[in-house]
Amino acid sequence: MTIKIDKLFLLALTFVITLFASTAAKAQKEKPDTVYSGIYITSIHDINFKDKEYSINLWLWLKYKNKKFDFLHNLEVPQAKSVTQSYSTVDSSDNQIYILMKLQCVMKDSWAIDNFPFDKQKLRFSIENSQFDSKSLVFAADTLGKHFDPRFTLRGWRIDTLNVSTGIKVYETAFGDASMAKPHTEYSNFKVKIQLDRDAMGLFWKMFLGMYVAFLIAYMCFYIHADSIDSRFGLSVGALFAVIGNKYIVDSSLPESTTFTLVDTLHGLTLLFILAVIIGTSYSLKLIKEDEIEKVKRFDFIYAQILLAAYLIMNAWFIFEATRIQPVK
């Protein structure tokens, strides 16, 4: 009887151990493989503000054990307009695969132009494996060393920060797979975010100097004798069209925007103040017809000082607000 109980106990113990081992093996089998990824950027150039794109040259390396991943053919750069692989090498020694490749990518991105030209931009670069989702593959960032060449200069910009990280990209689709109960797929990705600060002052004066000169030409009307009404009106109207032309030139170099940007604000403000100059000139004409010469002189002087002070203060305020530290999304 004791022997029977021992046999039953052994059978039960063997069954439990087998079940546990099977479950553990299955769980281990379902655990995704890790791909260690790193990046070194050698150049960022051809920033096309109008078309919302830029070019980037970089070295990318990946270390993993699963030979099926085949990043040479399955590398996906989601935001890229074009990807050129100019060099690649594969080392399969030490029971792992090491891939080093050089990429030249033309990337599409969105620009924040509300505070142009005092804007900050964030460039985004990410990679995925187009064949394996996050159940089979996850990325881990190789953060050792620098991620960009500090010697390369980006004309008109300076690199503020560069961060590498990993995450999960969600696609609300089954990509045509009828066996999936829900149209939901997740892919692991390796992400790079680069924050750029623009060297703005030179560009600011280049783009807005014509606008300010036009306003000063209109402002000089108050220092022309009140009898020369035709000259005063002619200068003001000419300045008005000069500001409108300057705005069209600036807008032609910017992407379309539905928001009211700093460019719109400064040009709109200048147009309103030139209109105020024309209104002041009209009032001076009314006083001239009433033969109030001394009153015209006094009005022109006081009105001119108030107008100039208000214009300078409002410009300084809007520019100061644009140059403050802005959160970049």
C-alpha cells in the first residue's frame, strides 16, 4: 500500500514539474528579443523650412541574437522621405549579430513657426523593424558616448539637446491580417530627438529691416511742413505698400500656417501704425484748412512722439515674448 502511494506521489510530482517546465519554456519563448541600438550623427543639412524637411547623415549600429531580424532589409524609418544605405557591415561572431550601417535620410517633420525667427525646432528620427512587432522584438538604447559630431556646424542653428530613447509605436490597424480580433498592432522603436535653437538676430534684421524702414519713412511725414500734404500722403501710402510687399516676401519662405505668427503680428502692427500716420495727416489737413498753423505744429509733434513710443514698446513686447524659453513638443 505504501509503495502504491509513493508511486502516485512520484507520478504527480513528475506531472507538476513537467507542467511547470513547459509553462516556463513557453513564457521564455514568448519573451521578445532585445536589439541594442546606437546612433552617431555626422551631419544635419539642407533644412528646407518651406517644404518641412531636412537631410541627416548618421551611423547606426544594432546588436542582437535573432538572425531572422535581418535589419539590412527590414529597417523601417517611419518619417523618412527617402533612405539611402551607403555602407553596411555585418559581424556574426561571439554568438550575436552586429550590424553597422551609414544612412543618408531626407526626413519630413513639422515646424513650429509661431515665434519665427526666434523659434526652436525639434527634429525626430526613429527606426523600427518592418517584419517583427513588439511581441518578438524590443529596442534598448546604447547611450555610451556622444551621439553627434560636435565639430560639424549647422548654419543658422545650434544643437541644444539630443536625446535617445525607446518606445512602442501603436498602429490602429491589423494590416489586413484577418486572424487578429482587434485592429491594433504595436511595434517597438528606437527614437532620437534633437532640439535646435536658431541664431535669430541676423535673420530677424534681414527679414524685417525693410518693414521698419518703411514705417520710419511714413513717420517722417510729421517732419514735413504741413503745407506739403501731397508729399505726406504719398510717403505714407508708399510705405503701406512696401510693408505689404515685405510680408509677401517673408511668407514665401515659410510653410503655410493657420495660426497668427510673430511675422503676422509685426507686419499687422506696422500696417496699423502707418494707418494711424495717415489718420494723423488727415487731421492735420483739416487744421490747415481752418488756418490753424500753430495748432498743426503742436499736434504733429505730440502725435509723432506718442505714435513712435507706442510702436517701439509694442514691438519690443512681442519680440520679448517670442524670445522667451518656449516648450518644444
